[in-house]
Amino acid sequence: MPNAVVLRTEVRDEKGKGSARKLRDSGFVPAVVYGKSKDPKTLKVKNRELEVALAASGGQLINLKVLIDGKEESRPVLVKEVQRNPITRQLRHVDFHEISLTEKVKVSVPVFIVGEEDMAKDGGILQVVLSEIEVECLPTDIPEQIKVDVSGFTIGSSLRAAELEAPEGVEIVTPEDEIVVSVLA
């Protein structure tokens, strides 16, 4: 899998709150991987490795290496949900969604503003209405971000989702009339 972050995991047999707490105390995070036609598998992932993989992938494709009975299986996944302790921000649980590399997926991609320094200096304030855009593409084509160029924008200028340029093989599925950025007085 090109440009995919690799994350090693192990199958876990123990279930329940008590075993999850013991797992976290020993430096692991409980996880689950769901698949379209496969039964869910409960996993354990090293906390540090998971933090690094989440930061490096940025919501992109992860190559999950699952150790089952001494054999390592490779599964392409996307992160579906991350649960953290609201106070300490420590990872509590992660859900992975196994995907096919040949089927298109819908994902949210962050908006990246460029050209702000070249915006007209008429006192306008740039308002980012949508910080993420929903796109549909093959998992290997998921862009890290969608660039929005605001150079030359003046008070009253706005940019709708229909005006965004997507990379080749990527279709923007956010409604066309949604405003992404605008300049207010």
C-alpha cells in the first residue's frame, strides 16, 4: 500500500472494562477493526505506536498489521473513531474500519488556506466556514488537504464548494452551494 502508515497490533481475547483498564495500565490501547464482510476483531495496540501512527496518517490510510496465531495479516484501514480521556487526552479506545483498495470511500479532508497574505488590505476578516470538505475517491488517492487560495479576496468575497479544485481522481461531495470561506467587513 503506497503512502500508508504501518501500525502493528495483536489480537486480544480479554473483553470488558476491567481488562481494558489493565491493558491501558500496561501501555496498550484497546481497539476494534470492523470489515464489510468480516467479523469484528478486538485488538490491542501499543499506546506510543498508535499516537505516532495517528499523527503521521492524519486521517489517511493505515496499513494495519494484525498478529493472529503467530501469523501477521495486513489490512488496509481508516480510523473511524478515537476515544480519549477528556481531561488527560490519553487514548482510551480506537475503532478501525477495514476497506477495499479498489472501492471508493467518502472521507473528510481538512481545508488549507493559502494566499492570506496576498488578500486585499481593505479591513476584511477571513471567515473559514468549513474546515473540512467531504470527498470521494479510492483510499490510495485520499489527499492530505484541499488547498483554498484566497489571494485577491476583498470584503464580500466568498468561495463555494463547487469552485474548489480537487486533485485528479478525487470528487468533492460536499454540497456545491456550501460556502467554504468568506470575507466579512
